[in-house]
Amino acid sequence: MALFRVPCFFPSTLPSSFPKLLSPVPSFSISSSSKSTPNQLKNDGDDSNTDNPKKSKKLSEQSSWETKDSEGRDYLYRLGQEGDNMNIAVGAKAGVIDDLFTGNFLGKDSDIVFDYRQKVTRSFEYLQGDYYIAPTFLDKVACHIVKNYIAHLLNVKVPLILGVWGGKGQGKTFQTELIFQAMGIVPVIMSAGELESEWAGEPGKLIRERYRTASQVVQNQGKMSCLMINDIDAGLGRFGNTQMTVNNQIVSGTLMNLSDNPTRVSIGQDWRESDITNRVPIIVTGNDFSTLYAPLIRDGRMEKFYWQPTQEDIVNIVHRMYEKDGISRDEVVSIVEKFPNQALDFYGALRSRTYDRSISKWVEDIGGVEKLGNKLLRRRKDEELPVYTPPQQTVEALLESGHSLLRDQQLIMETKLSKEYMKNLDD
């Protein structure tokens, strides 16, 4: 060890013009050793023991976070290097790093992404009552879900996507939700409106995020889940001279990639060998799949199911709908035969139309339309609305409502005001 001593005072022979305001410089030593860190400073008054240096404070009790890879990078470093980090396991949760943001002010758990993840999933608490599920529909959807969950046990190629298509208003989405409720499935729901964005690539990324969310439901909650996209042809199909956008291409490519690699799903981060996603089935609904990209709907990627309820299915579904109103099955048969070739939602709208007169009477009872806003939104807490009495359903009232709906349908198809307004453009 080499020891250098610095004088306590500067030389006294300073120029007379130099201000004599300097304080004595304290003495300190500079030690140099092959085992010590270069330029290590030690004060004379420091009595610390150099043989027992302080250990660096660990970020967390979870030692796996500080485990380094072959390049000497720990988990947090790799996480920060990801291009678009969507990791939801590392957030402002109590006991995990950012304790500053988990106090009483924000709550003990301020992981807002977890709350969002729960809202993405769909619960069916609003489905109260006894509804009819068509056996053919149940067999197809249940078989597809089970095949995907045991795909690793089967020596066959299992399509990831089930495409349920058919006429408008035939109950494709509602029947599927009833099956989810019966099987205890917690699905992640998307709509056609989410398949387009002002930013290129966002819808494709959203599909991958929702798919991974469904996978996390399986992993974290121990419940079956799936990804469901309603009316996919409305957002992805091509009709007439509609323009194909970049997002249409990316969404089609994303769904095709998920079908080919259902356990390796990237949302922008670096690939990691341990990042394996649980396979979850995808169910899409639509009216005309011929408008979709052909390689997406090919056999092996998508299994197609055409849903056209039979007369027996329609009668059973409508009877369950009217059963609480005291309408017998024979009366339901007569109503269905009176309005043939109608979708299932027609009979739901028919029942809803019968409420119009009783609602108008209820509005008069609370003071008329002028006082409607005050009564509904700005009434006192102790003030109650008048009791609403539902109408007594009869076959005659239902038939009258049905004929009114038919007139509305025919008027729209026969009038076609758009041609009248746009006739000058045809010249």
C-alpha cells in the first residue's frame, strides 16, 4: 500500500494581492491497493469496518427478479427493454416494488390493469329465467370448446375458430351466451366495431391482448374461457366497393396466426421461451362469411356452422319467452304459423310492442311528458314512482302487434327514400 500525505496548510509565501481568506485544508489520506477500488477515499474520522461492507439492498424478496441471464441482465432489465411492455403481473401492487403508490391514498392494490382485465370478461347475471337452448347449437359449440381444451390429447388437427353464421336475428349470440352460462365459461367478448382504428395495427394488437386475457382467466381463475367476436363480417368483410384497409389485413393475418400458433402469442415484447399461452377457443358470429378473406375461413383454421333454427326450435324458444305471460304452447304455435319466415327477434319485438299502450298510460299517471325528466331523474330520494303494471298478454294483442311490425317492414322495403334523394346521381 502506498501512502501519500497532503500538507495541512498551504505555503505562507503567497502573493500579497491574494486574499487571505483561506481556511486550513483538513488532512486526509489516499490509499492505493491492488485489492481496493481505485480512487477510494477514506476520512480520518471514519471508523467503519472495511472487512464487512454493507450489502446492497434488494429490490424485492422475490429473488427470481434479480436472477441474471447469460448476458448478465436481470428480469427488470429485460422487462424494460421490451418494445411495448404489456406485462400486467408487475404493477403497483402491495409488496411488489412500488410501495410508494400502494398506500392508503390510492388503496392497498392500485393495479388498475387488473380491474380492466376483469371488465373485459363477460358475466351473465342478467340472464335470469329458464331459456331454451337448441340441442344442435349446444352440441356444436360444446364440442368445439372441448376439442380445443383437449387438443394436446388428440392426434388430429383441431381448428381454433368456430364460425357461427346464418340469417339476421336468429339468436346466434344469445344462444352462445346461454351455452357459456350453462358450461360455466367466462368469455372475453369483442365486437366488430373494435376491428378498425385510426392507428394501423391496433385492432390486431387488441385481439392478441384479449386472447391472452382469456388465457390468463384459465391460468389464474381455473375457469374455462374463450374469445368471442360478434358480427365479424361487419368489421372485416368486403361488401361491394368497400375499401380494404391495412387493419383489415392485419386482423385477418392475426386470426390466421392464432389458428396456426395458438400457444405463442406476442403483443409486442421480445420472445421468451417460457412465455407459453394456454390454448383457448375462438368463436365468431356473422351473417355472410363469403365476404371474409378466403384463407382465414379455410378448413383447418375455421370450422363453419350454419345456424337456421327449425320450426320446432322456434316454437320452443318463443314458448319459453311467453311462458311467464300465461301463453300456452298451442297459442305460440298459432302465432308462429301466422307470421312465417320471421327471425327469432321478431317475436321478441312483438312482445315488446304490446307494452307501448301501458307505458303511455304510466307516463300520464306521473304528470305527462312535461314532468317526465323531473320524475325520472331529479326526484327526491324519498319520492317513489307510481307502480307500473305490465299489460295482460293475450293472443289478440300479440297478433295486433305482429301486423304492426309487418307494416313497418314493408314500408321500409317499398319506400326506399334513398333512391328518391339520390336519383340525380344515377344520370
